[in-house]
Amino acid sequence: MHHVYWNYYRCSPFGAIRNICAAFDAVALTVIAAGLSRGTGPHPRRHPFSAHAHSPHSARLPHHRRLPRRDLCLQGQQQPPAAVSFFLRRRPRPAKKPAPAEQPVLVRIKHERDPERLYELFKSNAHNRLLVENRFAFEDAVGRLAGARRFDLVEGILEQHKALPQGRREGFVVRIIGLYGKARMPDHALKTFQEMEMYACPRTAKSLNATMKVLVHAQLFDKVMLLIQEGPEKYGVKLDDISYNTVVKMLCDMGEELRSAYRAMQDMEKEGLRPDVITYTTLMAAFYKYGQREVGDGLWNLMRDYDLAFRLCKDSMEKNWFPSVDTIKQLLKGLMGISKDRNAKEIMKLLLDCRCHGYSLNGDERKENEEMEELERWKALYQREHYQQTTVNGH
């Protein structure tokens, strides 16, 4: 019975599979035994890239049994396989430089020297926010195009960008006005200001001042005065302190319009704006420069802010512009009246330093000595009275 079942199992598919597995096991055992027999001889021969060479125990083997180096393999005429030889000869290759079309647009614009291609780059990237919002790229490109006298390309770029959605922002339009000024195209700057409502962009003193700056730099003084006169009514823009100071400086630089500059300061006060350090300094410097000292001294008396007067007086004296003694006396009195004794001492020190270095207040040495002595006496008297009054109030 046992023989019957055995014959049936051997002839079935399961028996065939078992026979195949037994054959594979026999082959594997034969290969392993052959490998072990090669490693037990006096000079074992191992393949340099065998699995044993990469085992953690290989570091403890003698040097002649470790993985051979490439030079030893070559000396022993033991050539590695072709794939391994190619890998050993391979060197890292430098990265390819991107083609011009693959470089960022800002890099391409920076290195482009041909005016026509530069214009095409701006035109084709008009909606690229990285370019449109980059002020430095615009300034550099406009400067180069203007230097090449390609004002037509400058106009083409800036007019195209005025029509963008950013053209509804006053700050963006102010930048375009400034770029027209940089390109020495003041008429285009004025036209840009006049056409702001076409792009639904509101006007304020900010855009007005930017336009005035461009016109003043181009010495188009008549257009500046016309813009000032038409600003409030035609453009609905109210002038600020920067607007008036720009007009004051322009008229002072003209030399023959000092009275008009003085009236501009008066108009400034009528509009409820207070003249600042720039206003007074500009006017006084101009009047002193053109020999109208009495008007310059009179400006000191108009100042009601003694801190402002102190800064102006100190700045002017450091630049060798000296007010009259009466003006200095009034300033010292005002400073000590608001407990600014330290500032009063600085003014006196500047006066003494002025005399030590040979400068003259009025050109008359005898009269100057008398005035300085009067200032010293007046200062000592006022300080004594001020000290007594402070002591009485303290008790």
C-alpha cells in the first residue's frame, strides 16, 4: 500500500516540483563548496568585487586580502569590468550656463546694451510685476536710453507703462514723472501730470511737487509759476510747505526776485502754513548774499519760535552769516525767557569764537567791541534778574 501511494505522489505535479527544487539545492551546495575550497589554499583567489570584500569584517583582514585599489589592479593586469572602468574615469561636468532666453528678465535687461533689444525686453515684459515694480531697473534703462539719445524709446516705454493698472496709483505716476526728468524730457513730465485724470489717478501735492522739481531743474521757471497759479483751481491741488519752499528757493536762485520770494513766504502764511527752517534759511542766505542785510536781519524778528530761531542762528553763524546785535539780543532774551540758558551760552560762545578767529560782525572794530561789551552786560543783567525771579517764585 505504501508503494502505491509513493508511486502516485511521484507521478503527480507535486512530485515534479519537488524534484526540481531538489536539483536546485544540489547545484547551490556544489557552488558553495567550490568557493570554500578556493579560499582555504595558501594563496586564495578572491574576486576584488566579491560580496565578502564589502563586508564589515574586511577592515580586519590583512592588506593583501583587502579590496585592491585601481592602480594595483592595473599593475597586476587585472582590469575591472568595462562599466566599472567607465565609472572610475568619470569626472563631474560643469553645469551648463542657461541660454539667454532662460535667464531672468532683470538679468537680461541689466546686461543688454543694444537700445532696440532693451526696448523690446521692456515691451514684451510689460505685465511682469518683477519688472514693473522695480524702480532701479527702470532708472538704469532710462538712463542708458537717454545717454544713447533714444528719447523715442524712452517715451515708448514710459507711455506704455502709464496705461497699466499701476498707472492709477499716484506713486507710480510720480515715478514716471521723475524718469522723464532723468531723461531730460520736462515737457513729457508736465504732460504726464496734466493727463493723470485720463488714467483715473488722483492728484495731490505729491505729484505737483514732483513736476515742479523737474521743471525747476530744467530752468523752466515760467512754467513753474503757471503751474503754481493753476494748481488749486485747474487741477484741484492744494499747495503744501514743500511746494512753497520750492518756489522760494527758485526765486532766490534767480537773484532778481528776492521780493517775490519774500511774498511767497507771506502767501504761505496766508494759506495757514508755517514757514520752517528751510524757508527762513533760504531767504536769509539769499538776502545776505545779495547785500540786503537789513531784510535778512528783519527775518529774525519775524520768528516767534525761539527754538527755530536758535537753530537758524547757530547754523548761520557757523557759516559766517551773522545777524545784527539787536537781533541777537532779542534772541538771547527769548531763549533765557523760556529757560534755554544753555542755548544762549552757545550763541555767546559762537560770537566769542568769531572774534577770536578774526571775523567781524559789522566791519567796524570799535563799534563791534562796544556791541560785544553791551551784549555781555545785558546778558549778565538779565541772568541776574532771571535768577532772582526764579528764586522768589521758588519760595
